Amino acid sequence: MAESIRTQLESDGVSLLVGTAVDYAGGIHCKGVPIRRLPEFQDAGMGASPSWNVFCADNGIAFTSSIGAVGDLRLRLDAARVRKVDDGLAWGPATFHEQDRTLSPLCPRGRLAAVVDSLTERGLSPLMGTELEFVLTTRDGGHLPKPGWTAYGMGAVSDRRGFLVDLTATLEAAGLGPEQIHAEYGEDQFEVSLAPAPPVEMADGCVLARILIGIVAARHGMAASFSPLPWTDGAGNGAHLHLSLHRDTTPLFGGSLGPHGITPEGGSAIGGILAGLDHFLGVYAGSVLSAQRLQPGRWSGAAACWGLENREAAVRFVAATAGNPHGANVELKVVDPSANIYLAAAALVGSALHGIDAGLPLPAEVPGNPADADDWPATAIDADQATILEKLEASDLAGKTLGPDIVEGIVAVRRHEAAKFAGKDPAETAQALRFAWSA
């Protein structure tokens, strides 16, 4: 198969092939080879230090008890997912393997696949979708000149139509099938929504979409920021995850006599996701900038609750209606682009599975703005970076779901961030990290 893929890409004019991996701080890294070496990239893989996983947002390295200066991994290409993405350039996702070809316990992509396998063994099948928010800037990271800005406005689309038309065509040509592309609430902010797919495929698509958004932005003399907070006085970027679950052909979030059609197992899945917030917030939104986005009024899900179409709740429930052709699903709103998408997806699926295995009850729905409720202080998410990292580090659920080496690595890179930017002015930190999660 690898040889036939190589031959096709060569006939399409591809010279360079890159394989990507995402570190625990959410950064995208790659190895590149001439297209003739695609079979070797798939078979033996390319050498990469274990420290690739603990690169930090400021390009520091946060060594752990299992990741140091000694050792080598093989970054092996998933040739079945390779596709041409630009003139002369092809891309594919890669996984970290040991020298004996066994999957490395440090690998985020491999960990997500393992969590999905646990779900499949129980007769459950997941689909996931994602929404990518980003802010366009000048090439040097400044605000773009414009006559004005209207949230979700046609004027914003008209003003950037060259970029948006090019982006749409580029995403379509890469097989990503975007479902929506529109101006967002924040100034110079746009969003791309990707169609539901199996979790590993969804995460691969998210990585590729971020790469392509950066390529197209550069083509039009701009840059794209995926920072959780590009400017302290501007809107934050989210990376919301949607999840639907089926047992055989029966949906868990629809078709039942439960609230909004939720089945008992679906209710347990939602209960597990909410119960897992304390364990996994350091995965979903653990950067030094994330807490500033997770505030009431930002539609970032700053409340540990769920509700039908409730955009202030951490879990927004989307019911099965004529206006929702994909069927019922839950949206986790707390995730931001500083998360490793593979690990965030693994945490979400793992939390839902934990809820089902434990038979957790569906918590009471919050139908209005959680900040207006009498129990608001108890519902509010504590997004303080030090606090959420302590909870992640101590979590048995996180260790079981992600593996102890990955948990240790996430905590290390985020604590490196905390130390690096301690005492710095928030605006200075936002500027320093504006393109830390761009590709």
C-alpha cells in the first residue's frame, strides 16, 4: 500500500512528506522526508527523542522521571492517512514507537486509540467533531487593519473573502469536509467546524486543519493565532469537542424516554464527563493562559454542569431534532487550542466510559445561566492553573486513562509555563505565546 501511495503522490507533484506529532503542551512538530522515503517512514520510522513529548510552549523542555536526554523513539507514519496538502507537500499523522516497534506509552495518538478500543470492547462506538476558533493577525502578530467588526457579520466575511474562499477550497481538497466556516464573536476571529468522525480520525483532521489554516493565512499575508487568549482584552479561542455514542445502532443520547431523549447509559456518560472535569481540566485547558478564557460570560463553559443548548455550561447538550442531522451529542466547551487534541479526546471518551462503567446518575440539568443560579459558587469551575495541575497529578482516573508517564509529562510542561511566566504582565504573556499553538 505504501508504494502505491508514494507513486500516486509523486504523480501529483509531491516532493516533501511531513509526519506530525503533538506534544503535551499542544505544539505540533514534524519530521520531513523526500516522498521516495514514504515506505521507510511507515516501516522503520524516523528517529525522535522522547523529549519531543515534553517540549513547552516557550520551546523549553520539561524533563520527567521517564523522559530525559537519553533514548530514542521511532516516529512511524500512518500511510493510510497521508494526503497532498499544498504544492509539492504531503502530510500524514505519525505515532511514537519503541525501537522494537511496540507502541510507546508516551504516544498521545496511540493512547487515544487504546481508549477507543476500550469503548469498542464494551459494544460502544463513538463519533467526535470539533470546532476550531482562531484569530487572524498581521504576519508580525499585530491587529489587522479593517473598517470595523461585526460579530458573526457578513462584513467580516466580505472583507476576508479571498482568504475564506481559498481556505474552503484547500480544506475540501484535503478531504476534511468542513461543515461551517464563519466569522466569530471576537475581532478578527473565525471558526471552522469539522464533520463527525471516529476519534483518532477527528484528531488527525484537527491537526491538519490547523496546518492548512496557517498555510492559507500566510498565502494571504496574514498569520493565524490559536492561542486561548491572543490578546488579554479580546475574545478567547476555543477548541470545542462534540461526542456521540452508539450501542450497536442505538444512540445513547437520543430516542429514549429520558430527559431530551437521553438513555440511562447516556445519562451515565454525561455524569462521567462532568465528574471527570476535576481530573482532566489540566488536559483540556491547562496552559498559563487558559484560566483567563474560562470565565463566566465568555461562553467557554465555566460552570461544571450540563444543559440543553446551554452555552455557559461545561457540557452543552444538543438534542436529536430535525435541525440536527447528525443526531444528539454532547459538546465539551472547556477545551481550548493549547490542549493536545489526542489527549483531550482520550480524556473525554475515558470520562464517558468511566461514567457508564460506574453507572453514574445523570446530574440535574441547569436550564439557564449558571452564574444566575443560587448555587453558582459551587458550580463555578476553578480554573487556577496550579489547582488543576495538582488535581490532574493526584488523579487515579487520569493515570488509568492516559497512563502515568503522560500525566507526569503534562504536569511538567504546564508547571514549566507557570514558572517561566510567573510575575509577568498578562499582556506580555499573551504576546509571547500568541503563536505558540500555530502551525
